[in-house]
Amino acid sequence: MSIPRGIGFGAAVIANLYTEVTDEQAHEAVSTAWQRGIRYYDTAPHYGLGLSERRLGAVLREHPREEYTVSTKVGRRLEAQADGGDDLGHGFAVPATHRRVWDFTADGIRRTLEASLERLGLDRVDIVYLHDPDDHAEQAFREGYPALEKLRSEGMIGAIGAGMNQAEMLTRFVRDTDVDVVLCAGRYTLLDQSALTELLPAAVERGVSVVIGGAFNSGLLADPKPGATYNYVQAPGELLDKALRMKEIARRHDITLRAAALAFCVAHPAVASVLVGARSAAEVHDCVDQFATPVPAAFWQELRDTGLLAPEEPS
């Protein structure tokens, strides 16, 4: 299993995350990501009740299978339902044609993966993550992880991972199992370095790859302003002030805070890729351009000098 180092495409937003995206816009966003050299794509059944997988697969099937890495997730099995209204309660502007069922059993994981392969139009995926097992830890470790080992031995998947919005349980996966990769969302950013305490050192020690999601902490580091979101809720005043100070320092060094946020995530030796979500071709171009922007050493030094970044943080 090899994760292309650098920037990856997070496909939640093309599944109508918060607002509708047309099929054409989604196709253009993924196609532009390919044109700009992105070769790692992440999705999940949870994203738009399968819409993300369908839209992503429609583009990836146009390209040679050996030229890209794709990951999906298990743990939320989709069951068909009638007259379900909409899915906005889960953040996606789609009809609630299915309901999510937490299921980390061996049978549930196999069924979930088989449905994902059908939606993607692929016969295998490169990485499968156990998705948000926060409240299902023992079942995930006792049944879910061994089920993925079996699927890996059968060739249906290439690598095993876990993806969460916390660092503590991911550290347990790294230390207590033979996972190949973990996806850590929102816990290694310019505003939250909790993954640095144990997770990232453990990953380096065990040779486990780390993928970083939520590099902008759901919006605050992309565009800090009153009302901006931090981890999907309105940002507290002290974090908004900190982000605004970082933005001003970035401006003085002729870069954007977005460029700095992406550069920070990928600087750690454990990190293989940082995922960005883009719902349009223009957003893809911006993300790739920001990622390619060199961040001067003087910027990092000023963050340290002003106490906005700890002295030991890699950058």
C-alpha cells in the first residue's frame, strides 16, 4: 500500500455537504483534481448516503486503476428506508433514502464494503478505514479489525486503517494492532496539536502512515472571521482571535493562512497526506495552489516568537 505523499481529495463535500452540488460540478471537481496531479481520493458510505462514492467512482473509472489510491470506510452500514425526508440532520442535502446503522461486526463490514465497491464501480479499494468507532471500540477491535484482516488476505482491500476525530483511540490502533494507516481529522492543525502528544510519535515508531483531515478545523483556518466554524460549531472567541493573529502574520509574509495550515500538517515525518475537500474546480485549483506555495521559515519563527506555535512544533 502506498499513499501518494502530499495533498489528497476528500470527497465528503461533493456529496452535498451542507449545500447541494450538481453531478456536473462534482464531476468537474474530481476531474480537475486529477488534472492537477492529485492521486489519493477518500470517501465513505456516510457521505451523502453513498452519493460521494457514486460520484467519485464515476470519475475514477475513467483512469487506469494502478495510477490512483482510493479509500473508503466501514462501520456505518446503509439500510434502505422509505419516506425518510432529508438527511440534513447528518449534514448532507440529500433525500434520506437510507438510514445509517452502526455495525462493526464481521458480516456488517463485509456487506458494507461490498455495497461500496458496487457504488464505486471497482473490484477493490486500496484502504478501508474503521469509521468513527468512538462508541463502539470493543466491537471494532474484537470484530471489525480482524474482519478487515481477512478481507485484506482475500485481496478485496489493500490496507487497513481507522479514521477518527480524536487521537487517543487512534494511538491504541497504532500500538495494539497492525493497521497500515490512520486518518486523524482536526487533531493536528495550527490550532490543535493533540495528535503530537502520542499518536504521531507512535506512528513514526511503528511505521504507520498518517493521513490528516480537517486541516482547516472545518473552516476557521480557511477564512477566520466572526461566525466562522471550528470543528463544526461556531468558533470560540479566543480561537478566532488566535486565527486572526496568524492570518495577519501570514499576510505580512506574503502567504495565506490556508497555505500555512496545509504546510504545517504535511511537515511532520509521520504524515503521508493531507486531505482537502473541494466542491468545485475553482476550489480544487485554490487548494493545490495553496499547497504548492512555499512558506518562509521566518513565518514559522514569528509564530513561535509570539507564542502562537510551540517551539518544538515541526514546520
